[in-house]
Amino acid sequence: MNDDEVVLEKLRDDYGQLRITEAAGYRFLYFGEQTEQSCSYVSEPAWLEYDYTRAMLLGCFWRSTPRDTLILGLGGGTLANCLLQNFQLEKLTAIELRPAVVELASRWLGLSRDERLHVGIGCADSYIKSAPSSCDLLFMDLYMEGGISRLQMQKEFFQACHRALRPGGVMVINQWQMGESGQPYASQMLEDLFGDQYLQVAVEEGNILLFVPASGALELDRVAMLKWADQLELQLGYSLRPYIQLLRRANEAPPL
């Protein structure tokens, strides 16, 4: 929080402190005192400010018209808002552990009221284990005040998420990068589970986004992807080209 931010609401739930602030036309959701979890542009709640959320949109290239889309970890709701406004979704389900986060996102951060959005309260682990073959596009973004959720370090959880994909489905994982190595946390476990051909892109914020198919390998056709990005740019207000240019196979990352 900087000197220009004004606190709009502060509360505490079973998992710690939550805070909403505002500055220069943006609103921020904080977990605890220091962890800026979400940023929402007040006049356009579907705008994605963070690089990592913009990069996550690349998953839509391979599944452009999903029947069922799932987000694990709603946060401030900007990714959900963006997907609903700019992509052809039939249904979007978001699972959020903390009811207070959903309340704050609705009250302050412009969470969409689109009838295609269904928000469930509960543990992502419990939900996903009961939902095999349930989605075509899955976005995983599970973080707490101290950083990445322990679930995103667990083999059984990733296996359950992978089983939730239907044939042709794609899983997008917001993982944390180990320093500047170009490797995600739990990289060896991820390779054991998904091989070394899944796609990934690192962004300046320290995140590394992984794109994992239900089976086989995703085609990396940069020409087609750049054309797709150019068609979206006017609609989104920013370009996805930088992330496409940096996209690579997991086995192309420098060795640890």
C-alpha cells in the first residue's frame, strides 16, 4: 500500500485480514498487510492489469468456445470478468475458498453478474476431486497471504485437476518461478506428471504460466497465435503478442 491509497474496507475472516483500497482509478484487494492479490480498474472491471492474468488468456487460443470453463481461485474476479466479456464461454464456474473474498469482489471490484457465472464457496481440492471430466478449460490461480497455495505443490491435486479435463481440454496454471531460472516450483513433479512438452511463459512479476493439455502436446503455431492476438487487441485494449513470443516448451527452459 502506498501513500495515495485510501482504505475502503477492512475485515478479518478465518484465514486472516482482507483489505480493499483505492488509488488513481484502481481498486486493490490485499491479503494481509503486504500481499496485493487483485487489481481492478474501476471504470472497466474486465480490464486485466497484471501480466500474469493477461498471459493466462493464451489458454483460450486452444479452446476458443469451451462449454464449461472453471477457475480455481476467484480472487478479485477480474479474470472471470475478462473471460465473460471477451470470449465465447457457455458457462464459467469459479471456486473460491473464502466467502469474504467473494463479498468484497462483488461490493468493490465489479465482479460480473453475468448469468453464465456460477461462484461456488469451498476448497478447490474437494471440488476438483468430485468433478472428473467436467470442464474444457481450467484456470488454476490459488494463492494465499504467504504466497502460492500448498495445493499447487501436491501431485494428487494436479492429477485431480488433469482428470477434470475433457478430451481436448486445456489447463492453465499460475505457478511461481524459482528465482529467474525459467522453471516453476515443483518442476520435476510437473514433468513426471505431464512430460516435458507442455508450454510455459514467464512474466516479470515472477509468475510462470503453464499450459497443459488433456493429452498429447499443444501445437505451438506462433503465426496463427499472433494473428489471433492481433484480432483481440482492439477488443482487449492490450496485446498478447509479448507472451506468445516468449512461449516455449518446458524442456527448453534452462536446467536447474
